[in-house]
Amino acid sequence: MPVGASAILQKENRPFGLVQNIMDLFSSAKKDYVRSVVSWRTRYSTNIESVDNQHKEIFGIINNYIDSILKGFGKLKTKYILDELIQACREHFDHEEELMLQNEYPGLYSHKHTHKHFISELLEIKNKIDSNPFPISISTGDFIRKWTVNHILTSDKAYSTFMRLRRVA
């Protein structure tokens, strides 16, 4: 058993070790946050102003959702933000689908199905928040971010290209 100065140093190192572990945890969370934040980039543009504006709004809500998890705002606040996201997505999807219908986009029904499935995923996340006694995982925010970006870069770009070519032809 250490005595004297080495005993004091050992006692001081225990709290420091705990503090260091907490600091490492926050550092890791900060890295997760930076990876999870979604920022508007020109490559996301569909060249349809109303759609791009809605995408930007959705990105903001996703960032608020992720922020609420990382800052530990609690389930009630996080669910409120998730409800806001679900509502914004529903309105956005209705708008996109109406544009597709007006322009006779051949991929409308497939795109519509994708939208419906995503809303179901969001509702499932909301239900899990209610039933899970543990804190909300940042992975839900990461999933939402990745799905949204991928959807814009693939499905939304496909219909926007179709509409742009249709207007030119």
C-alpha cells in the first residue's frame, strides 16, 4: 500500500481518471455531432426553389433533433422536435408528389412508396423513444441524416433531372 506522496498522488489520479473519462466521452459526442450535422451544399440542389427551401428547413430540424439528443434535452423535447420533422416531411413529400404528378413523372409511385416508408421509420423511432427507458441514441439522428441526404442525391435528383429535361424538350 502506497504511503506519503505516492498515496496522495494515487488518490488525486482517481478523480482525474474519472474526469478524463468524462472529457473523453464529451469529446467523442462532439465528434459524433460534427459527423451527424447536416449542412446545405450546392450538390443537394434540385434546382427547384420550393423543394430546395423545404430541404433546407428539414436539415435545420434534423440538426435540432441531433442537438437535443446530444445536449440531453430529454424525451419530451426530442419527441416534439421529431413531431416537427414528421410534419415537415409530410408537407414536403406532398409537395414533391404533386410536382411529380403535374409533370407526369414515371417514378411517382415508387417515390411515393419511399416517402411513406420513411414516415413509418420516423414514427417507429418516436414509438421507441416512448417505450425505451434509456436515453435516445444519436444513431437515430445519424440514420435520419443519412437517409435524407441519400434520398436527395438519388431519388430527388432523378425526378428533378426528369423535370428539367422535360421543360427543355
